Amino acid sequence: MGVGSKLGEVAPFTVMVIMEGCTIALTIMAKTVMSRGMSPFVFVVYTNALGTLILLPYSFLYHRERSTHTLIYLFIFPSEFLRFFVN
């Protein structure tokens, strides 16, 4: 029994606990902002936009070929995306 096999057994449970913590945090945040008057539709849009901004770089890194083009897009896209909302 090495450290690698123990880590393989513990990892799914650790990820499950982290995901449950994220779910609880999102529920508390939703309750807080909706009790202060935010529309549920606005909250859903903000949540989806935040999730997109968090997951999009990982998609570029996961599906990239062995070239530097995707790394360039990884740094250009967020600035263009934010410039769209600022202007």
C-alpha cells in the first residue's frame, strides 16, 4: 500500500466534500443577494458568466494542440471580453 493508492481512494471523497461546500456557499450567496432585492434572473446570469470566466481558460488548456496559438488566445480573449463590457 503506497501513498499513490491511498490518494486514489481519498480523492473522490475529497472532491465530493469540496463540491458540497461550493453548493452550500452558492445557496447562501443566492439567499443573501435575493433577500436584498436582486432578481433571480440577474443572479443566474452573473453566476453563469462567472462560471464561464473560470472554466474557459481550462478548456483552452485542455483542448490545445502543441502550439503557442492557444496560449496567445488565452491571454487575448479575457481582455477583449472585459473591454466589451466596459465600453
